[in-house]
Amino acid sequence: MKKVVKFGGSSLASAEQFEKVGAIIRAEESRKYVVPSAPGKRFSGDTKVTDMLYGCYAVAEKGNDFADLLDGIQTRYNEIITGLKLDLSLDKEFEVIYENFKNKAGSDYAASRGEYLNGIIMANYLGYEFIDAAEVIFFDEEGRFDDVRTNEVLSAKLEKIERAVIPGFYGAMPDGSIKTFSRGGSDLTGSIVAKAAKVDVYENWTDVSGFMIADPRIINNPKTIEAITYKELRELSYMGATVLHEDAIFPIRKEGIPINIRNTNAPEDKGTLIVEATCRHPKYTITGIAGKQGFASITIEKAMMNSEVGFCRKVLQVFEDNGISIEHMPSGIDTMTVFVHQSEFEEKEQEVIAGIHQAVQPDSIDLESDLSLIAIVGRGMRAKRGTSGRVFSALAHAHVNVKMIDQGSSELNIVVGVRNHDFENAIRALYDIFVTTRL
Ligand code: ASP
């Protein structure tokens, strides 16, 4: 058994957190490859080291004195080193970083030092080999992640090394300069290492015990999802549920490597298992509920629209020409409705209306704003009759008016549109019927 273990910033924010991580790694022989993030927040209101690095570099780039800011960052690391009683000094590393900041090595380089330095500490603490991600993770000339080259170099390297620490979040461009993934990108590094090392499980350790069925800011103490498929996860993440970086499943989705989300502060919890497919029946009909606020809808009405070839295409072209992406598009016989992000739409509202008039000469165009979309997601819905019936009766009982319904033909999700002010009420009603009363 071989595992990659990735630890998020809050799991590595202090010496105390490092000790918990050390105990987790030592508890299982199989935890051979470790991917650390940069130190995160130690308490609410604290600053992540990555943000300190971005801030410090912004000052350096303007040619101003950044020595004190960089000292503040070194202090964060020194506190961890002292707390762990390690025989390690990062002075030399910080001299190099100081010089590179002065020479404007770039904000990606700056941010990447957060995981690089944490990786050095972690390797020293565990007695594992340190592998600089710049030597094994590559981007192409256009700055896209180079999957083929990375996998070739990294798997050859890991074959020879039994236990290693590979810092998350960054890699190298063809000219050797440093490039990072987008924020939260250490999750991706974990997947990349999991694929190259052909591990059995990718454990992603964070500060929650997995994915919750619904947002804990709306539902008090929601249940955790035990197992979720990549597809379900994609639907829920798209709708705003965040625990894992959205792209983290791509490197391993074809490898059949499950991701196990675990909690560093509650290692006994099993967390959530993310898998390609499973015959494990979900405990509830639905796997999860997620939603987003701030949508607008544009309803276009025209008698006999359905017999007009190219009608939809012409309408959609207007949105494309104005750079507005479309979220959902339910339609009736003589109407079609387009859901868009309100903030994107507001700026171009009048151009879009004029464009639609010119393109298809509708009878009327109706706009509605302050709408929310809620996705009810679950592989279990396929096998059960009446799920949509239960969705709508729950919402009706909660006095929520449903503005739109969209069920994908995969039967994996039902999306409903409601007013923003009904958003939380609707989520509570749905959670109640599917989870609390377990219908
Ligand atoms: N440290 C980086 C960030 O704050 C990357 C990561 O933690 O995954 O976004």
C-alpha cells in the first residue's frame, strides 16, 4: 500500500500543527510521499504566509524596502523550527530569496517560496528526502501544465526514492523560472504526485472532516458525505462547494486513484472518499446540495419561436458577442430563458437587449434579477422515483416560489432557481426532507 498525503495550510500553520501531521504520517507505513502547503492561518484574522509573500513582493517590485516584511515571514518559519526543536537554519535560503526579490524574480516565484520553505522544514522533521517541485513539475511555453513531461520525470524520480517531500503549488517553466498553479493549487500537486507514484490512495488532509452535504453556514452541523463520485463533486464544486481545488481531480480521474479528504484535527474521522465510480449506495437519496446567489434571467418570448430554425443560436450569439457566459437555459414552447451572472450582465444589459431585438425580433424580453440557483446532486436519484416531486413539495411547504427547474438527462442533478431572499430557506427545506427526515 502506497499513499500520497497532502496537508493544507491550516494543518501546517504552527509547530503544534506540524506535530499532529508528524503523528499522522508516522501512524501508517504507507504514507510515503508528502505534499505540504505553505503555513496558513493560526487563528481567525491571522495572515497566510502565501499572502505575506505576495504583499512583500509587491513592495519589492516597486523598489521599496521590504526587509522588515521578509523578516516577518522568516519569523513565522523560525517559530515552527524552534517549536519542533529542529537543527535547521533557513538563513541562507532567506538570503537567496532577498536577492531574488530585489532582482524582481516575479510574484509566482515569491508565492512559491511558502511551500518550498515549508517543504524543507517538513523533510527535515520527518527525515524524508526533499524534492524541489521545480525539478519535477513542468509547464509549457504557454504556461499550461505539461502533464506528459511531468509524469515522465516525476515517476522516474519517485521510483528511486522511497519517501519524499514535494512542496505543493508550483513548478518550472521551460526557461527554469517558477510558475504557480492558481490559489489552492497544492491540491493539484498532490494529484500529480499520486499519478506519478501510482499510489493506492491520495489523502488530502485539511481542517474539516470531508465534504458536508450542505453549507454549514446555512445548516447547523450538516452530515458529512461518505463517498462521492468525481462527477457529483464537479457539480457541487461548480455550485460553490469548496474543499478541494476544482482541477485536482483531472490528473487522477483516469487512474482510478481515490481521494480521501481527512481532518488533521480529527484524524479518527473517516472523511470523504472521492471515487470514479462506486456501487456503495449513498446513505441518502441525495449526495449534496449547493447553491449560488446573484443570477439574472432574461426571458425572450416570440410566437412560433420553435419553428424558427436557428433562433436559439442567434440569441446565444448575442451573449457570446458581449462576453457573457450562460449558466442555464430552460425553455418553453414560445419562450426561452437564459440565466447569467448578474454582475457580468448588468454592465452589458442594454447592449444585450438591443442585440436580441436585432437578431430575432422577439415579442417581448423580460428581465429578472436577484435570483439564486440551487443544485440537488446525487447518483442515488437515478434509482429513485419521485425525487423531483419531493424537491417541489419541500419547497412549496417552505413557501419558496420556484422560478426555474432544470434536470440534466444524466439524472445526476436537479437545478432550481429561486429568489435570493428564499435561498437559505430553500436549502434548509431540501436538507430537511432528504437528510433529516430521510425521505
Ligand atoms: N499556499 C497556496 C495558497 O494559499 C497554495 C495552497 O495552499 O494550496 O493558495
